[in-house]
Amino acid sequence: MSCPKALLKMTQGYKLFNLCLENLTGMFHVKLFNLSSCALLLLSGCAVGPDFEAPSSPQTTSYTESKLPKKTVESKGKGGHSQFFIDGKDIPADWWHLFHSKPLNELIERGIKKSPTLQAAQAALRQAQENLRISVAALYPFVGLQFYPERQRFNPAVFNVTTGAPSTFNLFNATVNVSYTLDVFGGIRRQIEASEAQLDYQKFEVEATYLALTANIVTTVITEASLRSQIQATETLITLQEKTLTIIQEKFKLGGASRLDVLAQETQLAQTRATLPPLKNNLAKVRDALAILIGDLPSEAKLPTFTLDDLTLPTDLPVSLPSHLIQQRPDIKGAEALLHAANAQIGVSMANLFPQVNLTGAYGFLSNQIKTLFEHQNSIWNAIANVTQTVFQGGALIAKYDASIAAFDQAFAQYRQTVLQGFQNVADSLSALEIDAEYLQAQTNAETAAWNTYSLTQIQYKGGVIPYLALLDAERQYHLARINRIQAQAARYADTAALFQALGGGWWNRMPSCNTN
């Protein structure tokens, strides 16, 4: 990830600029501007400034500090099967289809069509396209048509002429004006290059927005599914606790349980019921967020409902080669485009140090009668060549050049940071998936053990073998274990989506007809 080599060659060009400026300001040596040092550049019409070279990829063969296993551990139940890490496997553009949920696929299609965030990014892309056209237009001459009729009264006394009376006359002028800036040192071409790089940046901004939108919809759906499963588990536990309360109340009537046991179970039931409103509140917020993601009002979105049972965990996970990541992630490609634009601006500021050559001309007709305006004897024309070189401006041009170098250094540092964050995202996702599988296995085993303990405790309590406090503790442990298992299952789904997002989302495999641009 080294700095583009072309930038290292700028010193020679910069020395040439100083030489030209020294010759130009030869007043200190009582000599005229020496064109010999710049004549070759003038005739060749080359573009000054460094040619852009994309930074190289980091020389690494792994994303994580330790070597990844070929597959994750397996656990019982939905979402517990192993996932396989496949090196070099490509990412499908519609990677969310791997969750095998038709409602999810349809929701993402709605979001792509209606999301204001994506539409704003697409509008910014169109603006960049027009800005490029504006930059390209500077390569062509300006042609303007001018026609102005004039009627005026002339008094010879203005020129101290005492003879002759004031006269009133008409004057008609029709002219074609042409002006053209010779791009001798490539300043215009470098500006076009910068505009092209800005256009590339906006293209990748669209892809980044598209990827963030689809990934956010997937993870929001997973969050909804997790909350619904937690609500369902809590409602099931409430039903069990209500049955247990009925049993304890019956035993209390018969003298087999104390009043304290009844109060303890009522407290436990009330506490479990109290966990439902926050879960439902979070679910409502998630549903509202999902509606906004797809560009609808929460009251009009008509969203489907999702549970974890509606989703299938993808098994074959792509692990792109680290050397390919900087070409896959749209944020890295966007940062590279901004680096390219900053590099081109160096050429623009460099070209401004040299003389500016402008050609202007006009051809038209001038007459005091409109009927004779376009007769040959009334034709007029002019042609002007203008060469301008700034001799002294308080060092502004040199400061602008130095500022463009600093802007490039800033863009390069930001590019490096974007690359580092990209590799971090992939490493975090890969490590999370490995740990998620182990965590789900542990939570599944804990839930099974907690359920067996709770079932056995119920039987023993009914038979009077154990005190009520043992049953109460078993209820708590089972509820906690089940919620933890649901959260662990959802984490596997969410981190799988995060991996697809971290690797770039497969935008390069999208069909042209589905292009977001």
C-alpha cells in the first residue's frame, strides 16, 4: 500500500517551474524571460503533474492473526449447522438470497426501488456526470453571437469641435465572437481527469449506499426475528409459570405449600411479564426502522413478519483473497478515486505556474442602416493572441501548489485508513462467526440442560421431594438459557450478513440491467 510512484517524480517538474519563474522574474538579473527552458513543454503540449498510479494492495495472505478453521462447530437445532470458509469463492450480487426467505428478498427489492438514501446517491452521481461534461467543455472554443442595435445623439462639442450641429444616427452591430484557451501545459486536461475521478467516486458511493441499504435491511430483519422469538419464548415461560402458580395455589389450599411460596411464584410471574413490554417496544422500533429503510411510512409499509425459523443460515461462506479486497469494497475504491482526484489537482495547480495562452477573435458587420448591415464593405474582424504569466502574486500560486500536495497527502492517509478499516471489518466478521458457532453450541447445551433440570424439578416439586425455591431457581435458569440461545442464534445470522458486507457485497457480479447507476 505504497504511495503512487509518479508523485515521487514531481520534484524534477517542480524544479523546472522554479527555473521558469526565475527566468520570468529576470528583472533581478536585467534579462528577459528565457523561453528556452519551457519551449519544449510548450510545443509538446504535455500535461504537467504526476500521472496517477493506484496504490498497491497490502502484502498479506491472511485477514486474522490466527489461522481460520475450515469450518465452524455444529450444534443441534435451527441455525446450528456448520459453516464452511471457502478461500477465493466469489460473492453473488444478491447474496441475501442465501438466507432463503422470499419475504426478505421482496423487501430488499422494495428498498432498492424506493429508498431515499439510494436515490440521493444516484442523484449525486448524475450531478458528477454533468460536472464532467462542464470540465470537458473547457477543451472546446467558446462561440457567441452578438447583435445590438443602437441609436444615439452625437455632439461634436464633446471633442471641442465648434462647427457642426449635433446629429442623431443609428448603429447596427452583428458579431460572432470566438475565444479559445490553449491547454499547453495540460491544466484543463488535469481538471477533466479530476472530474472523472470524482465521477468514479460517486459511482462507488452509489455502490456503498446500495450495499449498506441491503445489509441494513437484512440485519434489521434478523433483529426483528430475534425479538419475536424472545417474545414467544417469554410468553411460553409465562404460560408455564401461570400453570405452576395454579399448582402452588392448590397446594396452599390443601396445606401443602406456604403463603410465602404463593407470593414468590406471583413475584416471579410478574417479573417475567415485566420483560415483555421492553421487548415489544424494541420490536415496534425495529419495524419502524425497517419501514424507513424501504422508503415507506411506518403506518403504510405493510411489512411481513419474520421469525428465526423463517431464515436459513448460509453454509458456504466466501473468503476473498486479501489482495482482492481493495478492488471489491466500494468504500476503498471510492477513497482511491478521491486520491486520484487529489493527484490530478496537483497537475492543475502546477499548470497555473506556467504562462496561460488565450486566442480570441471576432467577425461581424457594422452599419448605420440595417438593410446594408451584411454587405461586404461593412464587415469587421479582429484576432488577438494573449499570453499571460503571473510574475508576482505574493506567493499565491506556489502556496496553491503546496496546498495541492498537502491535499494529496491527506487523501492518501485517508485511503490507507479506509483500507485498514476494511481489513478490520473482514477480520472481525470471520472471528465472530467462529466464536458465534461455539457460543451457540454452548447456549444450546445450556438450554437443553436447563430444560431437563426444570422438567425434573417440576416432577419432584409436585411429589413433595424438593422445596419450592428449587423450582423457582430452575424456572429462572431455563428462561435465561433460552433467551441466550435465541440471541446466539441471531448473532450467527447477523454476523454472516456482516461478512458479505465486509467483503464488498458482490456488486461486480450484478447484471447490467440491475445496475444501480
